[in-house]
Amino acid sequence: MTRLTRRLLAATAAFCLLPLSATGYPIDAQDTSIRRLQGANPDKIPPGGLLKQDEIRTSLLATPGAGWDFDDNPRDPELQAALTQMFKGRDPSYGLVVADISDPSNIRWAGVNETRSQIPGSVGKILHMLALFAELETAFPDTLDRERILRTRMVTSGQWVVPNHHTVPRLQADGKTLRSGPIAVGETFSLAEWLDFAIAYSSNAAAATVWKEVVLLRHFGANYPPTAEQEAAFFRDTPKAELWKLASDAVREPMIGAGLDPEAFWIGSFWTGGAKRLIPGNGGSRGTPMEMARFYLRMEQGRLVDNWSSERMKRYLYTTSRRYRYVFSDELKPAAVYFKSGSLYKCVPEEGFACGKYMGNAQNLMNSVTLVETPARPEEGQQQHRYIAALMSDVRRTNSAWDHSRIGAAVDTAVRTRAAATIQESASEAAKKAAG
């Protein structure tokens, strides 16, 4: 056992003392093999997080909005004027796209620096979710077979998960308690659980493992899953350049098929050091607010592989627990939100500046993309607003988690009123920390 593995196991034992509430996927979905759903506590879930899995549907399929795209339509003058006013004089690193899809026959959008590119961080994990569903569809056209593979393919962690620090929940022996800790070498979870950990808990270890399974699916096809011996022989005997081609083609092809641009949104290497040693990438990770928003648009149109896959991806993105970063504000508590974020910050010594989480002075990347459906369950005669928002920034020396939360609240108001909303300028340190 390596020193790093011992540290990971020790960390797991320590973190397992901490209770954790469910973070994503509809909590009534008890037939998925995502075991931690059995420990979800509805009393701790905000109103917008209580939708059932059958209530989560793609909203633009078979509507006039099914073929809509940003490139073919001008900006909405009112919404554009509101966003322009809201960001006037602010840091030039902000990039934002907002698309109001409430009325499929009259989709409206606006943006600020919407093609500005930066490293997307963990938002890029949604690309590997897309790749997984694409390879499942190729190998198993019948959706019942795809469901079966997600439930019954059991994957034991290996070098792919090393190192990692994100914690994930495990259902305890009592069948109702969750305990959290980082994934350790030798743990076994279903494929559905690995994907849940990658998306809902943003685990790098899980994302690397999911991408590894994508490569196996692409190679073995209908003969997936391989035996442990077949898997080991495949990764041992296949040249690394060929492995990277399999991995990158598996991501690129479904993106192009869905009308997404890999030149604008891409992850160029695996998520952990151990995985990079097994399949070296070539770097160049990048993302823009426009392409992140387009991914969500394609999901709502049922165009990510097929509608079955689009709906399942939407369920994995559904947020059921405490909201943070862009979706933290009270304004979004009644909403159903389908959210992914990613951050990267770096600090260098600076007199009078104290480095903190999401407060880098050398780099402070924050990326957020969400679909908002508010209210989550509209009453009869009540209008539901549905919109996509993608926000990227690199505002130094500012708590970027709180920064995105205040912008998320203002954007929600602007979508509903079509007028510039006030972006909150100050908060207590406790409030800023809570947004993270």
C-alpha cells in the first residue's frame, strides 16, 4: 500500500464521521442503484429540490424551439439592455449568456462577452457525461439495456482515482444514514453512482473513472463490460497515443453530433494524476459562456444523443440540497435548478492580502452554468420562467462563489422584469463564506 493510498484511506475514515445530505438527482429515484438516495432527508431539501424524476422532462422537444440556436437569432433588445447596464463598468473578465426559453415559440437571449474563453474547470465534467451516454447508445440501442448497464456495471477504483480530495456519500448499514469521505483505492460503486459522484459531487476521481469507462465502452462495444483481466490487458497493451485518441474521439464526436463546438468547450486531459499517467492528454482545456449555455440548450431540445439520454443527464444535473455559488441566493430557493460549476484559484504573496478559498490574486476562475425553472411546481394559472444562464469570471481578490451568487440573484430578477437589476455590492464575511 502506497503512502498516498494510506492517506486517502485515513481521510475516508475521518470524513465518514460527518453526515451529508443528498446533493443531486431526484430523491424518489430509488431504482437507479444510486444508493445514497435512500439516505436523502426531504426536510433538509429546499422547495425547488423536491421534484420527482418523472417531473423532469426536456422542455423544448417537439416544440417550435426544438431547432432554435443562438447563431440564428438576434439578441433580445430589452434583455440585452438590462445585462449591459448591470455589467457596465465591471471587471472585463465577466462573460455571461442568458437564454429565456419560457416560451418555446419566442426564445430570447442576451450576453456579455459571451465568447470569452477560459479554463472551465469542473463544468467540463458534463462533456464526459455526454460521452458516456453516447457510447451507451452506440453499444446498447435499447434504453432498457442502457438502464441495466448503469445499474449493474460495478466498477472498483484503482489508480484512476489518485489523488483526490472531493468527498462523496456512502449509505451506511442502517439503510438511511449517509457518511462522507474521499474515494479510496479499492472501493466499488455502480456506474450510475460513479456518474452521480462526478456530476453532483464534482469528484475528480469519479470523473476520471467515468471517462475511463467511456474508453472501455468505445473499445468493447456490445461486449462491455469487460472482465477485470480484459480491462487490465487492454490498458497495458494499447499504446497511450491510441488510448488518448479513443478518449478524445469519444467526447468530440457526440459534441459535433449535437451541434456543439469542441474548439470552444473542451477538456484536454484526465482529471487525476493517476489517470493522466495511464492516458496522457494534450491539454488545452477551454470553455465559453456561449458553448456552456448551448450544451444546456441542446439538453432541453433532447439533442444530447437522444431525448432519453438528454432527460437522464438533466436528472444528474438536478440540485436537491443546499445551493451554493451561482444558485445560492434566496431568490432561487423556489426554483428547480440544474447546475454545474467549476473553479480554479491561485495566490502569490502580496502585502496586505490574505489568500482565501475562491479569492485568488494570481488567478480566480469561477464558472457556472444552470437551467432555472421557477417556481419548480407552478400553481394553476401561475407562469413558470425557464431560462439558461452561463457565467464565467476571473475577478481577483474577490470571493468568486459569493460574487456569482449575487449575480445569479440579479439575473433572475432581470429575466422576470426585463429591466436592469441591482447587483448586491456587499455582505458579511459569514454570508460570503456560506455561498461557497
